[in-house]
Amino acid sequence: MRNFKNIFLAILLILLVLACKEKNTETEKDNTKFKDYREASYGLEKEKFDTIIDGKEVKLYWIKNADIEVAFTNYGGRIVGLWVPDKNAKMTDVVVGMNSVSCFANATEPYFGATIGRVGNRIAKGKFTLNDEEYTIPTNNNGNTLHGGNKGFQYVVWDARQPDDKTLILTYTSPDMEEGFPGNLEVKVTYSVTDAQTIKMEYQATTDKATPVNLTNHAFFNLNGEGSGRILDHKVQIFAKQFTPVDEGLIPTGELKDVKGTPFDFTQSHSIGERIDTENDQLKNGGGYDHNFVLNEPKKSAENDTMKHAATFTGDQSGIVMEVYTQEPGVQFYSGNFMQSKNTFKSGAKDAYRTAFALETQHFPDAPNQENFPSIILEPGDTYHTISEYHFSTTNN
């Protein structure tokens, strides 16, 4: 009887071990399926991002929760792709990008998804005066400086760490006189996702000499999904009563112009393409929309609420809604006017004309040379600190 009991217990133990092993195997299969799904459906493989640039390690990073997933590379501090559910709950990639570091490095458009600095947007003729000293910085855009010069932050390798699955912290030290800008600038950018289906971007910087600073992210969006075609039927509302007109070189004239009665009036929702071909000198100068909007002051509905509701964009096919909030005074709306099908996205689609838009929260362009614009000069002892957010939801309308 005792032998029978021992045999029974041994058989039971073997069955339990086999069941546990089968469960672990199923878990491994599930993890493999998830990895395969990410790589197959998202068009990304970490091996294509693992490399060394300027002696520093480059990798692919992910932050995610149940409703939003974002891929980054620390080369240029770039958002590589951003997946949110559409109106049918299908995960949709709303940020265009490449499937390898080499593609980003060799792209004819250097700013896809990049963290921009030291100074986002344009500085006229590559010159500014600070504390009675004139500084000359490289010109890289029609005789002007754009997005930090020849080697802006889109070309540097950021130090990266992830304290948790929802957060990526990028840091970079820009040395004194890099691209002609004074001061050793210590920069920290924290990207995180929240349970409100939001990606939060928190920028901080300190310096040991007075220097201009205007940080932003240059993600290119298509809310119908990367490779889905033009964005002209996207609906747009921008909460701005004024914009800053520009000359033919896209340098602000210094005027703050009312949007009322112009194709720049997005105080009510319009499609991007509704008035983009209107006979208008400003649209001609930009080749479409490529202008800074002066954001309305926030409604003080909450104590110490400094966030402005900058804009709301809606994908006409996907029903994906993107609401943009920021502490910045302006936002640059760019309608993809210079996209020329010269680069291939991770989906296999080309970066064809007006197949993505950008919305860069910012201080105003050419601020160091414009006395009437909010200052972007960071002084020693002060801390540059600003927050912007992209919040995603859906609509069936």
C-alpha cells in the first residue's frame, strides 16, 4: 500500500512539473509573439539601432502603458514611432520615422522626431548680440540658422536611462561655443507616458554663461497612420488669435498679426487643406503653413495652471484626436510643404509631399533679434524648465 502511495505521489509530482513547464512554455510563446508582433507590425528591430556614434552607444528604447507605446532612439533624442488606438481600437502609428539609425543619419530631412536645440526654429543671418557681444553661428537654411545650426541636437547621442517602463530620461552637455553658442549647457529632457493616454515632454537646462535656449520636439504626425497618404483632410483647431508673419526667408517681420479674416484663423476647426492654396503672401512665403502661432493665455480654471491648450488635430480616417498642451508662448504649425519622397519610412512609404505635419511648441522664431518677442536668454543660476504634452483620444464624428 505504501509503495502504491509513493508511486501515486511521484506520478502527481511529474504531472505538476509538466504542467508548470507547459505554462512557462506558453508564456515564452506569448512573449515571443509580442516581440514578433512589435517587430513585424511596428517595423522595428533593435539590432538596426544598436551601434556606436561619436564613441557613444546608440540604442532603441520603448516607453509604454496599456494605451500608448512610444519608440525612441537616443541618436538625436528621436521619437521613432508612436502607437495609439484608433476609433476601431486598432493600434496606429501616428509619428513617421525610419527603421534604423543609419536611415536617420543619412536622411535628407534631418529633424524627423528629433529633440531640437539649442535654439529651435530660425535665427536671422546666423547672428545675434548678447551682452554687447555679437555671436556668429552656422547658417544652414537660406542664409539663416535653423534648429541649432549644422550639428544641432538632432545629430548628437544623448545619454539615456529608464527609471521605469513609462519613462525615458535623456541628458546632454552642449559645450561652450558648440555651433557658436556661448556657455556650457546642461540639458535634461524627460519623456513619459501617462494613464491619460498622454506623452509628456519635460525640458530642463542650466548654463554657466548667458545663452539663448529654445527646446522642442520635431515629431512629424499623420493621425491616420504612417504611410496613409496626405494630411490635408485632418481637422485643425489652434487656440491663437495672432500669428507672427514672416518674410521670404521665413524670418519673422516682428509683427503680431490677427488671424481673423486670414487663412491662419483656426480658432474654429478647419481642414488643413481647406485654404492652403489660397492666394496669400504668407502662404506663398511658407509654401503652405510654416508659421508660429501666438497662443492664447490659459484659462485659470485650476490653481497655478500654466498649461495652454495649444491645438487639437483630428485624423479624418482614424478618428484619432491629438490635443496639444504647453507652457510655451507659441507653436509652429508646419504642413509638410518641403517633403519630397526622398526618404523611406519604417512602413515602407515615402515621405511624400504633405503626408505629415509638425506642431512644435516653442518660443518665437528669431527671438534673440526681436525686441518685442519673449526672451529666450537663459542666465547662469537660472533653470530653463518647460512642459508640453500630446494627449490622444478618439471620436466617431
